[in-house]
Amino acid sequence: MTELRATPEKSAGFDPFGFAARFAPLIFLIVLMAVFALLEPRFFTSVNLFNVARQVSITGLLAIGMTFVILTAGIDLSIGSLLAFAGLVAAAIAKGGLSDRFTVGDDAIGYGWQLAALGAIAIGLIGGYVQGFAITRFKVPPFVVTLGGMSVFRGAALLFAAGGPISGFDKDFAWWGQGKVFEVPVPVIIFVIAAVLAHIVLSYTRYGRRVYAVGGNPEAARLSGLNVNWIICSVYVIMGFFAGLSAFVLAARLNSAEAVAGTGYELTVIASVVIGGTSLFGGVGTIFGTVIGSLLIGVLINGLVILNVSSYIQQIIIGVIIVLAVAFDTFAKSRRRRA
Amino acid sequence: MDTAPPLLRMSGISKSFPGVKALDDVSFTVAAGEVHALLGENGAGKSTLLKILAGAQSANAGTIEIDGKAVVLANPHEAQQRGIVTIYQEFTLAPNMSIADNVFIGREPGSRLFINRAELESATSALTRRLGLDRSVRTLVRDLSVAEQQLVEIARALSMQSKLIVMDEPTSALSRAEVEKLFRLVRTLKSEGISTIFVTHRLEEVFEICDNYTVLRDGRNAGAGAVAETSIEGIIRLMVGRELSGLLARRSAGLVGPVALAVEDLVRLRTPTSPHAIELRNVSFKVRSGEILGLAGLVGAGRTETARAIFGADPFDSGRILVDGEPVSIRTPQEAIRHGIGLVPEDRKQQALFLALAIRTNLSITVLDRISNALSFVSADKELGLVDEYRRKLNIRMAGPDQLVGNLSGGNQQKVVLARWLALGPRVLIVDEPTRGIDVGAKVEVHNLLFEMANAGIAVIAISSELPEILAISDRIVTMREGVVTGEIRRDDADQEKLMTMMTLSVGEAA
């Protein structure tokens, strides 16, 4: 004990474990890409890599929002359902089918992609706020609230669309999912911009500091004068924003919205965030890590598909990786505590 | 004295924790059919000794004999099998199970698979009748009063054929009538040959119920004997008799200004959801700017609860708080901070620090508004300047502003917490156990910091369980016992024995 006290500079020295913990996802990503490139030449083509990037950008947007949530030691299981509902609302607005949802056809008057995007995001914000409110005001654990939300939003989506898809948007709408700027798919550009903004918010603003503080020690945050409930509620609103945004982009990419969209996304997204080093215990994590984690999952799925591995086995692999990542996180936490 | 071996003899017991010697060559003897008081200040080593006796911790050295035979109590189960049962202050009952289920939990009569409920209930009702607990044995424990729950604990102890029942502060949550009932029961048990070890902060109770006493001080035996041959004053002398540590800084009298904070008739009542919460009853005191007010009291006196109520961390039922003479409404820490009140909480790691975050983040958390621009971007220059300023002022030893606060020593961690509040420039700062768990050198530094704050015009309220510390840093001392203010004394008129008397006697008795 006295020895520990005598060397407060301890952490300044090189800590191989800390280094590995910090860059493990990136190293793993590079190794994985190298392996796939060796096994299957088709993997390392620009067409395929852009394809991976475009696929990743949808769940990646969700993972950015989820990073805020998990930083406060929360969780959001409702995102897949919320995305489906928001996507249908956007589609209905774009097709002018709100008043006449069963005959969304050529003669219907659309309201344009702008209102569609706004509608999707508004649904996301409202859905997130309602859940954040229930979590902070009624003290229901986030797991339970968003498990309920998962069911509620899926039901709302099915009810709204009467079970069927809404497809066929105009070119301006579809550009947000299918368009390119200098060969770079638009969803990738949206993902990168969102990631940069989120990184800036978390690292350089008051709000970001408070998110880390609330996640790191809610009681200390409260006794330091932070409005803990407000912060916690806000991260679910942010999550909702990203659910709405990605719903819009996904609808544009698929040229269709349907009530079963986004099924199982919560698993992929939570996996991306946790693999990227964000602690489920709160207070630790970065957007950079989340981006790497999202790419890792995306590359893994893409590589397995190219190698013709069954999608059932893919699910098994992802499940195992999540558990390993959390086990690693728990181990790292116990090390931090001892330090 | 007869020649038969005593029921319990612990001798040469030593126990060390990293950096602390909790018990040093302690001896403790209890005869059969005796009520024995185990006494001492907070941190004197009572709990550690009792944990060793309960098998919850093992001693580094020493022997335990029961009825003259050396035994090893490796775990609580073995201690119980030897007839030693401990009733902790926080009961260990399952609230949603019945009385009978709780009494025989883990030892239910019946076959390997099924419980014989008839036997369970008849055995339990035999015990409850003996204890005078007038309730159906099917009553759920959560529907019982605190005193009744205590009887269930005692019933459980008796069901294990115990010879020695350890009661840790059994009266702290009881009314006077309930206490008398408990004492009658202890006397009955005594007549049946069952011994009781009685831990209490209410010294007058020792003279009411106990035969002998043992006093611990700083982990050593300070004295023992028959209660009939001593007095409250004699026991207090044994409890506090250590010498004032020469290392403690002493405050030179500063200029004291107008009343900065006044607390009037603060009341906080127990709620059904927290029956063990400490009640506050009409707590009133004032603190002036430039003054250090010491709040002294034993564990459970309500000092921390008072501090938390003032700071808006816990709700209170009635009473007024006045800042600079104006009544203010404080329901959250944010409101307290807005009125210029800061709190350094008693548990640094659980309540103050973000251990996994950098020093700079920990330090600037209270003043983020001040060091960020209109777009809410935190200025790195201002933040690093802040860290640098307080690193020099408070002599915080750190590798750099980005070092994790969890890697600092206790003393430097506490300085970061103090810096956080100093940066805010409070009118009133409450420090709860400001030097707990930090080494002696850092302790003096923290004391000097408190002096500097007071000299700068801050009204400081200092809570400490160490009387020498309270005496060294305070200008004026308010004592509390069980949620009631029992007295007020100027530092120059106070000594440890006077304070201990004020802390252990109720208002009427002290007068």
C-alpha cells in the first residue's frame, strides 16, 4: 500500500495490457481483413469494400447513438423496432400515403424527402424521449423500458403499415441511400460526418463531459451538482435521433420500408459498441472505438458471406464475440479497480 | 472467581489490514451467563474483534478458546455451531418470508427434499412464546416492527442452541419501552446461562444491564473490569485516553464574520422503506463565515445525514435553511451549489470521484460552465490552467492532468475533491470525514487547507469521528447523538472527555 502511494506516476509508464486493451479492436480488424483477403481475393476489391462500408453505415449510425446510451451504463433494445416504425412513417410521407395509406400509388401526392426525413427523425426523437422519461421518472431499468419499447414500436410499425411494405421512392429520396459522391456512397458520408460530430460532442463539450461523469459514477455526479436525470433522458433522445436518421437512410437504400425492418439490429449494434471498448458499466468508451467495432462486425459478416459460411453460423460467431468482449471488459474493470 | 474455564477466551488477537493494524494483542474474556459490554470509539477495533468472533474474518495471530478448548472459527457456520451467534445492527432477515422460515432458514426440519412445516411452525412458536413475541409465526417479516424483527433474530440465535449472543448496537433503533423489554429478555437469557456481548454507544445502558466491560482503544486493550466498580467518567477516560498526536496542525484564530449558514429545526423521519435510517430531530446550528464548525458524534449520531440534508442530497421533512440570513429552498445538490454550498462527502470513491476518468475531468466537473464557451466547448487552456493552479496551491502530486484519478493516493484524491469545490468559490463548505483513509502527512496538509479556506472567509463545517481532529481544526464544536444536537462548546473550553460525555449522553442527562 505504501509502495503504491509512493509512485503516483505509475500510469505514466508503459502498460502493455492497457495498450492492448486500447488498440485490440483495431488490431483485430486489421488481422481479420488480412485473413479474408488471403482466403478470398474478391474480398479486397474496392467494390466489395465500399459495399461493406455502406452496409456498416446503417448499423454504425445506430451504434453512435448507442455509445451515448451505454456510456451512461444504459442499454436500448428498442432501436430495431423504432427504426422500422420511423422508416414506414418516412416512406408514407414521401409517398403521400398518410391520408390514404393502402393506395400509395403513382397518383398520390408525395411530400418530398425533406419532410420524410424530418418525420423519421421526429418519430425517433419522440420514441427516445418517452423511453428516457420512463427510465428517469419512474425508475424502471433501461433494459425493461426498452424491452417494452421493442415490442411497442414493432407493433406500431405493423399497425401503421397494415403489415405490408411501402416501396418505390423518387430519385431524390433514393439518392440518400444509393447515391455516390466521388465514388463514396452517401450513407458512408453521413456515417463519417455523424461520427466526427459525435466525437466532438463527447470529447470537447460540457455535455460530453457530463455524459462520462454520469456513467462513471452517478452518485458522485449528482453530488457534483449535475442534473443526472436530464443527462440520462437525453442520451435516449440522441439514440432516437440516430434511429430515425438510419431509418431514413435504410429506406432510401432499399427503396422500401417495411414493418420487419431492423429485426435483430440491437444485437449487432450493441456488439459493435462493446467490441469497440465501451464499457457496459458506463463511463468508459469512445466513438472511435465504436466506429472500429462497427467495421469489425461488418467485415466479419461480409467475409463470412463471401466465404459462403451459413448465416446461422454467422449468428453463432457474433454471439460468442459479444460474450468474449464483455468478459474482457469485466476483466479490464477489475484491473482498473485494483490499480 | 471460580476455577472453571470461561465460556469464551480470546487472547493475543492481532489483525492487520493493508497499512493499518486494526487489532494488536487484544484479549477478551466472557464468562458463562454474563452480560459483557464491549466499548470503544469508532475505529477502536470493536467490529474487527466481533467479526473474528463470528468467523467472518480470521485473525493474524492469537487463540480463541471456548469452554477451555482451543477452536478455529474459519467461517460463520463454524462459529454458529460452537454456539456463537451475532446479531448485526442491520438485520439479516429475508423480509418477504415468514417468521418461521426466517428462524430456521437453512436448517429447516424435515426430510432431505421436503420441509416439515408443522414441526417448523411449532418449533418457532415455542421460541416466540419464550421471547414474548405475540405474532403468528406465518407473519411476514416485512410486516414486523424493528423491535419485533430483533426478536426474530434472537429466536434464530436461540434455535441454534447458542451459548453466546453478540448484539451489535441492539438498542439504536428501539424506543425506550422496547429497550426495557429487550433488557428483561437479556436478563432471562442470563438466568438460563446464556451470555450476551453488548456493543453500544449509550454508556448509561452499560450500567443498566452489563456485568463487566472491556474497552478497546486504537486496536488495543484499554481496560476491563466490573461495571459496578467504575463510572461513566471512568469508561470515557479509557475510551479517549490516547495522547493528542503531535502531528496535528492547530488553527490560529482567524477573523470570524457574519452568520453564513443557519439550520433551524431540521427534521427527518424514518420511512417504512428505510426503517434503519437515522432520524434527525430539530437539528439547529449556525456557522459564520471564516469559522470552522466541528460536528462531533459517534456512528449513527446523524452528522452525515444532517450534512446531506443541507446539501439537498437527501430530502428532509421540515425545518429551514438560511444562507446569509435568507431562507432558501434546497431540494437538490444543484440548488445547494447555486446558494454557494459545497459538500465533500464521506466516501471519496463511491460518492465523489470518477475513478476511471482523468484528473482534469474530475477537477473541472463543478465549473464546466465557467471554462467553456457559448457553444459549450470546454476550453482545454482554461481547464489545464485550473488543474495547474490547484496542483500548485494544494500540492497535488500527479503525473499529469490526464492521469486517471483512480491511480492517485488517497490524500491526493481528496485534494482533487477539495480543489473541485474551491474552484467553485463556495460560501459554505461541508467536509465529511475529510482525512479518512489518508496518511498522516497528507492529513496535516488537508487540515492546513481547511484553515486557509476559513481564513479566506468560507464557512466550514467539518465532520470527523476522530476527536483529536475535531479539537485541532474546529473553532466551535456542536455534538450530536441519535439525530439530536446535544451540546455546543467553544474549542478552547473543550477536551476529549467533555466531548465524549456530550456525545454519549442525551440532553437531559448531560445537563
